[in-house]
Amino acid sequence: MAKTRPSRGATINQESRRFNLPAREADGDWLDDRERVDDAPPALRTTITVERPRTIISRNTSPDVAFDRSVNPYRGCEHGCIYCFARPTHAFHDLSPGLDFESKLFTKPDAPVLLRAEIGRRGYVVQPIAFGTNTDPYQPIESDWRITRACLEVLAETGHPLTITTKSDRVVRDLDLLAPMAKRGLAAVMISVTSLDRRIAMTVEPRAPTPERRLAAVKTLADAGVPTYVSISPVIPAITDHEIEHLVARAAQAGARSVSFIPVRLPHEVAPLFRAWLGEHFPDRAAKVMATIQSLRGGRDNDPNFGTRMQGQGPWAELLKTRIQIARRKHGMVHERMTLRTDLFRPPAGPQGELF
């Protein structure tokens, strides 16, 4: 495969081979309930570039996220969610944050080896590793590459805590690893469900599993003893916000411990893509949607500032927060962060750091 320019400042190597995959239908098929959906998203042909990074754990010091380290086995995401804040990262590869982000993917098969080496280094301090902070660790190619699962196997072996955020029911495939880890206080999962309306969900997240499949995954995980949460993220004004109370009720019914939310964010190239999507799918309310988003974001399409970027500001943000709080209380939920044990970690056996 043609060599792709690496991201600016990155210490990576991309193999000169490209894997061309057959066109994929929407994840979960969107026809799994035998209901004909005439405007289902078209099958998407993808290519995969193998990436060979020198490290796999990414660090952050953001005060408004609950983790300080993460692992992302893939770049780009087949789910194709129009609002995805990770889309601009594809521009660093001279690729489009639009369709290229969904179809020109990068995979990191060395991730489990790198992970074992990094957590085995002398002086390593244990904190939960977050999966799914940039692109979905259980997007369709995980069925073929199984990199996320291999990383989980390393963490299960060493007693290292982890969190997972996904909008795929594929996560239940790894219940044999997650359930024993959860019993030891080492694993928690958050599943994103943004809408219960099949057509809205199919438009906003065209190749992600159906909402019902995701809620079924919440129940399966919760019944198996895995602390499971639901994220109503993002909330899109005038398109999905009317569903908040129903989403919380369904999450509680499925066994979720709590529900969180983030109003839609439109950083960098995401804003013009989102505007074009609004014009195509919701022309009757596009102006209202953007006006509300800007009221949340200090008069701009996006607010990157710590403290407000995740929750928004102004009357609409306060109303949204109040509605979530009332709905959680109604269903006996408390707002809690995933708390995991760090005292069970044992460094992997064998010499480490051989790759460095």
C-alpha cells in the first residue's frame, strides 16, 4: 500500500502495504429486526494502513476528564458518527476528516506488545487505562484484528484496571475477560446511546449498531456483574435532546449504574462537516440547532476551554443538567465516576523494554 505521511511530530512508521476490505454493511446490519429500512447507509469499502508506533499509552493532563492515560488501537472509525471530535486527527495524515476518516483506517497490531513493555517498566505507576477515548475500540475491524482483546488480555493477566467507552455491542464478545476483571474491581464499561429513534441514530451514527443492540449489551454486561454506564453523548439540540428522559429510563431498565452526558462539540473541521450534514438531513431546523449550540459555546461553534467544553454554559446547559439530574433521581441513579482498584497490579513477567 502506498506510504502515508505520518502525523506531525509523531514517531511512527507505516508499512508500505494496504489491506483492502470488502464493502461492509452498517454494523449490526440495521435490518436485524427484519424491518426494511430503505434509506439505510450504503456499504462502505475501507482500506487499512498498518501503523508501527514506538509507544501505545497516550497521556493527558486535562482537568475535565476522568483519566490520565489511554490506549487507542485504531485511528479513524467505520461507525462514521458525524459529530466525532476525533475527525480532525485525520488531517494530520493529509487525509479528509470526512469520508477518509471513516474509510481510510490505521491499525496498530503491535499495541499488546508495546502495552506489556510500557506497564512493565521500572517505576510505572498504575492508574486505569481508558479505551475508546479517541476512536471506538470495538468498531467493525476489531472483529478481524482483535487488537483491543489482545490488550485486554495483557491487563487481565497483570491485574491492571481499565475502562472502556464504546457504542458497539461487540464489547460483550470479551465478557470472558471483563466479568472476572470486574469481580476484582478492575473493569468498567460505558456504552454510548444518543437516540432511541432508529432513523435519527442511523443518520447521526450511520454504521454503528442499532440503539436496541447497545441497550441489550448494557443489560448483558450488567447482568454479568460488570459496572456499566450509559453516555448520552452528544446531546444535539432540537434533534436528540427531547429523548433525554426516555434514554435515562431505558438505561436504568437495562441495569446501567448511572447516565452522563456531553452537549455536542464541534472542534476544527467537525463544524463545517456538521453544518453540511444539518443542511442535508435537517434543513428545517438547521438554524435553530446552530443557534442553540452557539449559545452553549459562548457564541462560537466550539468552546475548547477546560471547565466548559464538556458541559457547556448558559441557560440551555443548565436546563440540560437539571433534566439529567431529575431523571437520574427518578430512577434511583447517582452520578458517580468509575472507581477501580490499583493495588492488584503485578508487572508482567520477563524482561521489559526490549523494543526501546
